[in-house]
Amino acid sequence: MIQKEKIQRGRIDDEFVRLSITGKIDDILLQKTPIDLMNIFSEIGNRQNFVLIEGAPDSGKSTLALHICQEWAKRKLFQEFDIAILVRLRDPLVREAITISDLLPCTNKVMANETETVIMSLYGKGILWVLDGWDELPSDLPRDSIINKLVRPDMSRESPLHESAVIVTSRPSSSAELHPLVSSRVEVLGFTPHKLEQYFTECLKGDSQAVQTLLERIRENPVVEGSCYLPLNASIVVNCFLSDNHSLPTSNHGIFTSVVQSSLKRYLQEKLGKTTPVGNITSPDSLPSEIRTQTVQMCQLAYHGIEKNKATFTDGDLAALCITKDISNVGLLQTVPSIISDGHLVYYCFLHLSIQELLAAIHISLMSPKQQISVFQKLFGNPRFSAVFQFYAGITKLSTSRPILSKLPRFLCPVPATVFDLIRKVVKTEKEKYGEKPLLLSLINCLYEAEDSRLCVFVANLLNHNLNLRYTTMNPIDCLSVGYFASVCSNTSNGFTLSLRSCSISEQGCKFLARGLSKCPNSNNDIPTAGIQIAEIIENTNSISELVLSNNAIGNSELSTLCEALSTNTSFKSLNLSNCSLSLDDHGAIPRLLNTNNTLESLNLSSNVVGNTELKNICEALSTDASLKSLDLGNCSLTISDDNGAALYQLLNTNNSLEYLFLSNNTVTSCHHIAAGLAVNKTLRTLNLISCELTDQSIEELSTGLINKIEALNIYGNASITEDGMKTLARHLTTHCSELTVLWIPDHLRSCIETVFRDTNKERKRNGLPEIVVW
């Protein structure tokens, strides 16, 4: 996918963008279009022929980098280049490279030096550098490194390599410094649903029945369904399906635990000829003696990698930790030869990042409770803290006991002493943020892994029973965890608020949210296997009083089930569906809700397509409603005229509860019916008509109805109103609208505040009416 202009969070209308939004830290909120690999150099930017290939971990960036070089070697791709050079940035020798010759895979130094001379004489022209793994470079890379000369911001036209073409791969969360330099950004998406089915078909050798069984099992399992877009995870899942009698892991922790156990099992069978069961990798004492030491050492090495933020290890690293080299025999630690060795083989060890995080969590779980908390205190600012803590939650269920030390006053024990203190620190840190709250979301995921309702209630109390994750992008698995958390907490408290505004929640995310909510403490923690819709958000949580789903792609089908569930709920008071990709003209769900629900007080449908037919249906339903106080229909593609304005008159004439009506950013060609309704209405306090294309005639019509309870009127943004229109309104207000205290007028008529409304307020004062504050 070639990445284009930035998009507004939550307004994900393009199919390709929706496919690539997973909710994780590596999401790229840009408009995107498909691109053929052969065309990735066609974009021109700050520097020509510099392409950044981004993607989430395990999405296939390294595979693509190797594929590019292989296709060049086969004369099928990028034949405009004379040399293509693959540089794996995780290679320790690459990090030490000072000259071009240090990066070249030549058999001896003489050849490398001669090649460097040629490259330098051409200023790098005809050379394609493929630098794989920018996110795996250390932050303290030496300034004189040749890598800096290839891609760093100080690269200039005078550089001896400025004619080179460069491809760099990286995870998005580590590539921000490259964005000003590149001529184009490309994203590797991983598997779309169609490609995933195609991949499974190949793995299962065309057995269509087995493929459908696998897909059904995946759809039953939200964790697996939400992670299979990554090729590595898909390969793990299909391997489990084949080897474990069609069983699948049920958690993120379970997915990668199966990889470790499979590797250990294969080592026992193929290398040692043993059929001994592997046992539980989180408990070394249960492991066979043949693999016990290697597994413990692997966990130790993984923790060292997390602590030092590194994924590759040299013989020196192993020796420093007193770890034997034979740990690579079990298959998890890959021994990789460097491709830039000088005539002799040099190896380094690579441990996959997710496997490393799991093994590090196991290592931490084997420590004493006091050591565990001390370690997490130290790792708190580490970029991989969240992933390790989530694996740790799945392993320990966050069951660390609280020692006596933690009962001391805080000033005597300022460092977190238990997992409760660590959680308290996470919540306090995130509550103080206004925007995204990824660490809080990670904590909610941990609570789902732990499945401990007491911890959920503990966190809910810290949050004052208000989980606000607005602007925090959520993938389906996040939705599952949030749903579970809300379900537990709403069943143990009175009034739980869940705010998910601008979280880029997809339709699949809504279903996962419902599945999480259905995983109640009293249901043996079983997740329903099919047929769960967003309706469960309401049906299973009778204490949630407010739900904010604005700026998410809810869609019409989910709205129907949501409204059906709301119709019998007795606790809901506020529902915000602003900007949810709804098209409601004659849809009927909202009117049915208003006809049957007796507790809903606030409904926000702004920035959806409501249409005039649905407006009529809504107004008819509200004519007998006695609970709704606020209705927001702003920017809903409405046209209110003499022909179709009667619905609003009916609403204002018969409804006895509505206090706030927002009609901004619609087209109002006539205010006749609105004014007639206002004249007889007894409850409306605020009327918002911002940017409704009002004219002086509209103001004259509206004035006739301003005789009762209106306290605030907003006509800002109506450019067609003139000073004459303001004078008409002002004359009327001198003797009418006894409770009006606030008036917003268009910007271009600000002079009227002094020239017109000053005299109006004098007259109102003489008539015993309150002053109007004009903005």
C-alpha cells in the first residue's frame, strides 16, 4: 500500500485503510492505495529514490526485503540498478560498520575495498541498498556509522552516496525520524481475509472442508481472529490446528506458548529421540531434565534482551550471562551467519521479539514477589513493558501476594511493593493524560488475560467507575478486553461510564466488544461461539449509564441490534453515536428505540446521514416520549423547508421533555414550522442553528416563535444574515422571550453587539426582562 495524505482519526471510509487499521501502536492513519512492487520508486519527495517500507511486527517486511533482492538477482525487478545489497541491520557487524566495504558481502577485504572505490566514484549511482530492520538498530548508533551516512537527516547532495537508491524497512513506531527524508512510504498489510483463506487452503493442501472448519474455529475465538492478519500468527494457528486435534489457543499468551512448546517437543523427538511430554514451560520443574536447563537459560537471555532492548546476541553476551551455546539447539534461538564476514564465518543469535517477551515474562514470574515488582518498576518506561506485562498477566493471573512491607505508609515505601501498587501507578499515569492512553489499554488487556474480577473492580475504583479511552485506537482484541472489564465492573457498581470516542473501532471490533461484555463472572467465563452482536453491550450490563461510540464505524446492522437491546434497558441515559458511518433515511431503528425506551435522556446522531424521512419518524416517536432531554441532529444531511418542516412543529408542539435541540450544519430554507413549534413549546431551553444557511427572512420567521422558555439561541455561522435581520430580531426581543440570556450571532455582524443589541438590552431592562449576553 502506498501511503498518501493524513486522514482524520475515526473517519475511515476507504476499504484499504479499514483493512490496515488494527488498533495497535503501529497503525498508520493515512489514506492508502494499492501499489505494484515495481512502482515503489515512482514517488518523488524530499529525496528521490528513498523508500520506507513499514508494517507491524511479523507482517512480512523482512520477507519482502529478501524477495526484492531475489527478484533483482533473477532479473525480474529493478533492473535499472547494477547492484542490490541486502543489509540486515540486526547484524552486530553492521552496527560496527564505518565504511562501505564493511557492509559488502565479499569473500575478502581486497575485493570489498575495490568495490567500495567503484561505488564512491559513481556517488552510489546504480546501487540499491536494502536496509532491513531500522527498528532493530540501537539508539546509541555511532555517528560515524556508514548507516548514518546512508539515511540520517544530515544526508546532503554533497554526500558521496547521494545517487544511491535506498529501501528501509521498519515498524512504524520506530520510523518517525525517517518521514521527512523519504520519497514514498509503503505499508505491508499482512493478510486480508481473502488472502488468509488462500493461505490456509495452501497449508491444508486444498482440503476445503478442513479450511472451513479452521475458519469457523477462528471466528469462535476473538483473540485468534484478531491476530491472524499477521502471517506469523496465521502460521502458528494452522500448525496448532494440524498438530493438536483441531484445538486452538485462546489467548495471546497461548498463541506464543504453543510455539515454544512445539519447538521443545520437536527437539525432544527429532534430536534426542524422546517421546516425553514437554510439560508446562512456565514451571521449569515440570519440564523434562533434557531441556530444563536450556529453557531456564533461554528465559534468562530473553529478559536480558528486554532489559537492554536488543533482539540479537553475540557469543560475548552468552558468556557474560554464563549461558552455554547449546541453548540454540532447541530451535527458539536462531543462529544466523553474518553475510558481511571477511572470508570467515561469523554468527550471531536472534530471538524473535514476541517469543522474547513471553520468555522474559516467564523469567520474571519465577522471581520472588518483591523482585517481580522491582523489575517492573525498572521496566516501566521501557518501550516493550506493555507486551511483557501482558504475557506476565497471562502466566501469573496477576496473583502476586501483598507483603507486609506494602502496608507501611507511602512515604516509608514509595516504590511499588505489589502488583496492586504497580497497577495504581499505571492508572495514575494514564488518568492524567488527555489524549491516547495506550498503557491503560494494555492494563485492561492484562486484566482480561488474568480473568480476576477482583482486580477489575480494584482498577474500576481507581478510575472512579469511568473508563475513558477516547482517542486511543483499539483493535478487536482490545475491544474484547474492554468489554470484559466493563461487564465485570458494571455488575458490581451503580453507574459505570464507558467512553470510546474516536477509537477507530471497526464493525468487527463492535462484535468483539459485545463478546467481552458477554464474558460475565457468572457464566463460567465462556465466550459465546456465534451470533453475538453489539446488543450484548446493553443486554449484559444493566448498570452502564452512558456509552460513547462516536467516530467509530458502527454501521446500520449493528445499530439495529443496539437499539433493540436498548429498548428494554432501564439504566441507559446517554447514547453518543456521532460520526458512526450511519445512513438512516427510513431505517427505523432510532424511532423504535424512542417508542419503547423510557430512560434515555441524551441522544447524539450528529455527522451521520439521517435524512428527512427518518427525521419525520424520529419526531413522531418523540411526540409521546417523556424522557429525552437532548437531541443532536447536527450535520445530518437534513433539508428543513415549508414542505417538510411540519415534523419539527409536531415535535415541539407535543413533546414535554426536550430541552436541547441541535440542528447545526443542515439546510434550513424556512423557519416557519420551527417558529410555530417554539411558540407553543414549554420545555425547550437551547436551540442551535449554526451554519444552517439562514437569511433575514428566516430570522423574521424565527422571531415570531421566540415568546416562551428559550434561554440560549445560536445562529452563528449564517453568512447570509445582514444587519437588517439583526435589527428585526432585536426589535422582537425588546418585549419577548423573557428567559433568553445568551445569543450567538454571525462573526460578520459583531458590530451589531454595540450598535443594535446595546439598545435592545436597555429596553429589556425597562420592561423587566433579563439582559442578553451577545457573542
